[in-house]
Amino acid sequence: MGGLVPAVYLITKDPLIPALISSFFLFWLLLMEFERYLHPNFWAWLLKHSPGIFKTKPGVLTGDTNFMIASFISVLYFPFPVAVSNLLFLTFGDAVSAIIGSKYGKMHIFPGKTVEGLLSGILLNSMIGLLLSFHFAVSFEILFTGILIGCILEVLPLKLDDNLTVGIVPGIVMTVLFHNINSFAS
């Protein structure tokens, strides 16, 4: 589900369809969140019988919901190349960091976060960013700044879900840099 919004946006270059897709999923995820809040005993039973589906307790938004909020905001408010780049970084950087960090991580930064996971996220997102810098009229330096900010936010033990912070803060920074550098070059 994570790569659907940026992939559709990349293909269509029109924010309407990705915004509709993210709002569709966000609607259903928020309904699920409301149901989790109303019936916590049912969700406790569900968690017991199907571990790994929901890591968060009722009343706290799941990572999927936060991801879809970030997707919706990115599509609506960030310029096309920033939104697509930011969402691809969030989707693939987060996944590879988690996989490499949990499987091969030895040097812990914070609980559940490792140097190996951090570096793998930076490396994969840098490769994606390099490809995107050739495709879009946005410099690799701007994209790399967003990558570093996102990866740092990913490992910090913040109270906010990292799918939300990593999905929005780097996009804001890249948007500011994108507009300032483009206006300076004009």
C-alpha cells in the first residue's frame, strides 16, 4: 500500500488521483482507528490471536494511518517532485532500515534502532534520490538533505510516530529549499 500513492503520482503527474487514493485509504484507516477506540476489548482479543497486525494500543494511531496522513498532506501541499521523492524515501527507506536493522543490526543507537538500519536507509534513499534528481528538476543536494533529515527523525525516540514526522518534516524542508533555489536561479 505504501508505494501506491507515489507510484500513481509519478505516472499521472496529477495530484487528483493520488489524493483520492490516499483519502480513500485514510477514510477506512480512521474508521478502523475509531472502532479500535470504541471496542478496545475486541482489539485486545484480535491482537492476542493475530500478533503483529497492530503494534499500537487503541487510542494511538497506527503507523499505517500516520503514513496515509503524511501521504495525503504530501500530495496536497508539496511540489510534485518533492512529494514523490519524499513518499518514496518514506516507503523504501523505512522498510529497508527496519529489515536490515532487525536482521543485521549490532550497534544500537536507541531501542529498536541500529546504525546498520540507519545507514541502509540512507544508502537506499540516496540511490533513489540520485535517480530522481535526473528525472526531476530538483538537485540531488536538496533530496539528500531531505534523506538525512528523514533518517535522523526515523531513529530519534520521539513521541510522534515516525511515519508522520518522516513523511512531513523532510518534505517541508525540501519544499523550502526547492522554492528558494528555483527563485534564486530565476
